[in-house]
Amino acid sequence: MVLEVLTTEDRNNTLLKRREIKIILKNAAGKVKRIEAAEALAKLLNVEKKTVIPIEMRCETGKTDVYATFYIYNGEDDAKKQLPRFRLLRNIPKVDRKKLIDEQKAEKLKAKQAAAAESKSGTGRRRN
């Protein structure tokens, strides 16, 4: 699907080290996903798609245009430092996202079990 992209606002936020872009996706209401829109914008601006983060995509009643806001960071590390985790997870396909979340839950569970086993064995701090 070819997206017609109109840029309404493009500014550099030097304080937060990112580029903030507001665009209009013509005739894309109900047809485009966040990931697809981010990839299209990355291709249009010749930047890495991992650095393009969709913040908001909204439609108005009775119109077929999508009004979107994207942040483009200099690197992935900057995005990870500034944005909440859910924003970054939105850019990952559902299958990969579920796999990543399950792995993180398993790691937390193992750490919790290890801490519980350590406290039972008495190798922790002693009380006097």
C-alpha cells in the first residue's frame, strides 16, 4: 500500500534530542497500522526505522485522513532512555512482542525463586 504523506510540522527538539514530526496520511483511515506508518516515514526521510516512534495516530469522524505524530531519535538508546516501555513495545510485531514479554516474565520468576531459596537456606543476613 502506497501512503500519501503530507508534513504539517517538522521541528527539532534539541533539549530532548529528537525530531518531532506531525503528518497527515491521506485516505488511510482504518487501512494503516502504526508499524507500517513508521516504516513508510522512515523510508521517506531516509532514517533507520527503529528510531521512528509513533506517538499518536488519530482520525476524525467523517474523514479518511489520519493525523499522526512521530518522534525520530538519533539512536535507539536515546529512545529507550526517554520513552516508557509500552511505546517501544508498540513498534514490535505482536508475535515477537509476546515472545519478549514471556522471556522477561520467566527471568523475573527465576530471580524471585532464587531469592526465596536463598532466604530459606539461611545464607542471607542474620539477625541478632
